[in-house]
Amino acid sequence: MTINGTHDNPGQLTFAVPKGRILDEALPVMARAGVEPDAEFHDPKSRALAFATTRDDMRMIRVRAFDVATFVAHGAAQIGIVGSDVIEEFDYADLYAPVDLGIGLCRLSVARLASDLDEPGSASHLRVATKYPSLTRRHFEAAGVQAECVKLNGAMELAPSLGLARQIVDLVSTGKTLKENGLVETDVILDISARLIVNRTALKTDARVAALVDAFRREAQDRSEKAAAA
């Protein structure tokens, strides 16, 4: 029997992790919480997407960050790790984020060309390049500006100089990439950190998911206490 894609009988759990910026920081956190992938996961030549773990009852999948949220929200994976930017962009009802892991820190920001001297607030309509159309529209609507979002999945910094969009909304860490492309950060939409996410039905029906949440919560608390004491 299946409920929202999760099974009500004991079976293999699926843990979804994101490719990219968060993964390197997430792996040691996961290991301390008792979740480790097998050796193939670390093989740079491997094209596999699903991997065994040190737990017989768990496999791991490695997918794009946006897809982590989709797999967990629909119950194809019961638990995962993803940035809070993805959670806020999709706002899935079946997705629950019980633990802030305190890693993958960055921000979602608005940027424009440094040479663009016009006040953006003076415009009632702007074209904005981003892979976060929902967050972008909400941000500009709050300022009384209609944002026409041009969806890009990369090379966002090129959009203003090539005339595709006057502004961009993208992830910013140090701001170095913006500066190298002649852009300036003008507003922060969201401060971001990686979160443990779970499928709500799986959390209610599978004790192993609840136990994992507790393990990650203890790990985050221990790490926070050690950092405060340092």
C-alpha cells in the first residue's frame, strides 16, 4: 500500500542530496548523524544517481537541488538536504523542514550593472533574469513593481550586459562573481542555509524518519555548542 508515494510497511528509505555547493559541507554532517554513502558515491567517474549507504535500509540519490525538494515532497524520497532558497521557491505543502543545519550559508540577492544609475524603484515594470521566479515576483510586488522573470539556470551575470534583463536575482556568497562581471548587489531577498527536509507523511508513518530527524537535530546542536565554546 502506498500513501503519497511513501510505503506504510518497512522498506528502504531514500535520502536525497543535492549536487553542487551544499554537498561537500553536508557529507560530514550526514556522517556524524549516521548516514554515509558507499565508495561509488565518491568516484568522480561514476554516472550513477542512486547509491547504497552504510545502512542496509537506506539508499541515497544525488540530484539537482530543485529536484531534491520535488522527490521529497512527493514521497519518492522520504528525507533530504536542500537550501532554504529551494524550499521558499516551491513552498510544497507536503514538505517539512525541521532542522536548520547551519551550513551552505549564502543569500539570494538582487543585482544590476554598476553603471546602471537609474533608481529601480522609479520603474513600475522590470525584466529580471533568475531561476527563482516565485521569490523574485513576490519581492518586487512588495515594492509595487511588476517583475517579468526571464528563467535562466546559469550565467545569470551576463543578462544585464547583453540586454536580456536589467536586473538579476541570484545566489551570492562573497560577491566576487558579481564584481568581476560589473554588477553590484542592491538588495538581499533571503538569507539562506541548508535544511534537513522530510516528507510529512513519512515522518508520521515511519519511525526511522523521526529518528533521523532527531539525529540531525542533535548533530546541529552539538556543532553549535562547540562553535560557541571555541
